[in-house]
Amino acid sequence: MALRRERSDLAIDPKLVESVLTGFIGEETRRVGRRRVVVGLSGGIDSAVAASLARRALGARGVVAILMPYRLSHPSSMKDARALARRLSIRCEEHDITAAIDGYFAGDPKAGRVRRGNKMARERMSILYDRSVVHEALVLGTSNKTELLLGYGTIHGDMASSINPLGDLYKTQIFELARHLRIPAAIQRKVPTADLWPDQTDEKDLGMTYVDLDQVLHRLIDERWTRAETIRGGWLAAMVDRVLARVRGSQFKRRVPLVAKVSARTVGIDFRYPRDWGT
């Protein structure tokens, strides 16, 4: 089933995508004997879209929003997350990670912001998996295709999940779906950020706009254009090379841990049954 209207652009049919993704969430949650998901609600557009899809798929009782602020989080992050949870009528929990993060780095005050940001992302995912046990739920992923392809995320942090409904949608497509789902304007207007430190933005970190990144990635990955074809298509060689380098350099984040082979059948190599092979 084709989700894009045309092979040459990134336009989607939002109604069809909504149907496919809500079906995916409902089917994959029930397949493993669960009836709900937990989702880290950050106040950003990705988690807002994921939570909204889950609400449509599982109902209000099927979604638990987990808010995990840090002392430097922007005030609007939690404000918008709480407002969305109320709008969706879903359960909402708050777990402040400040004590855990500051306590860990108390003995290493010179730790850089990348280390601190990675630790925050992993602390939040640790909480999500713990709360998933309490609620007998799956952890709902919020990483989009742009982030996954570029490795723009923390392995075992925000890139982890039980199921991910957004992983095959580019960031610009997330915005299109958000408009269809009527995500609050305050969230749609935000400059994309992981909110890991003051004034941090995704596009500043990546050095390119999402509009440009998605167009280049779409041609290289989905259309299978070569480097030369992409450059001939009007994109600067430096930009194409930067994108290719990030995709290649982050492959380790997109695969299960590599197991050294010493037997006839090895997990992840030649023992790779689908998750539902026994049903």
C-alpha cells in the first residue's frame, strides 16, 4: 500500500497514514497480550503525534503519558505536555529526573553537555520501561525516520522502544500528520528541539533544515539515487556528503547488538525468526 501520493515528493495522505498507524499500534500491542502503551510526552511534536495516534488506537485508558522534566527544561515543555494529556483525556504521570542526573554527575562536574544529554535520554527511557511494567504496557517510540537515518538520537535512550509508529515518517511528514490530527498550535509552532540544554535546536545540531534533509534523504534512501544523481538534481555536494556520512556512521544505532558467531545457529545472524513466529 503506497502512503505517498507521488513517488517524487514527500506528500502523504494523512487520513490513510492515520489509519495504517493506528491499526499498527492496536495490532502490535494486542499481539503480545497488552492493552496499553506508555509514552514519554515531551511537549514536542513527535511525542504529541505518537500519543494522539495511540489514543485513537487504544482509547483513553490505553495510553499513559510520562512527563520527565529536568531542572533546565524549558517551562513550555511541561506546560504543553500537560495540556495535551488533558486534551486527550489520558493518564499523566510526572517523574523529575533532576536528582538522578545531577547526583550522577556530582563527582564529574566537568562532564560535557553531550554526555549529560545522553544520560538524560537514557534515564528517561529507563523510567519508561520501569513504568511499562507497572502498567503492563509497551513503550511507544517517538523517533522519526529523519532522526533514525541520521543517528540523531541516543542509542538505548530516545531511540529505544517496544513499537514505533513514527519511524517510517520523515520529520516534514510528521508536521503534515500533526495538522491532520489537530495537534495544538502551540506544539506545531515550536522549533524542534530535544530540550537537553538551553537554546538547543535540532536544526542547529544537524547544520541543515529538516526540509532540506528530508528531500536529500528521500532521494538517497527511498528513490535510491546515487551521490552523483543527487548532486545533479540540484543539491550541493557538501550537503550530500554530510548526509551520507551521517547515515553510514550511525548504522550501529539501527541494528541489534552484533553477536560473535561460534555455533551453527547464532541469534541475529542465522536464527532470526519473526517476533510472532509461534502464533
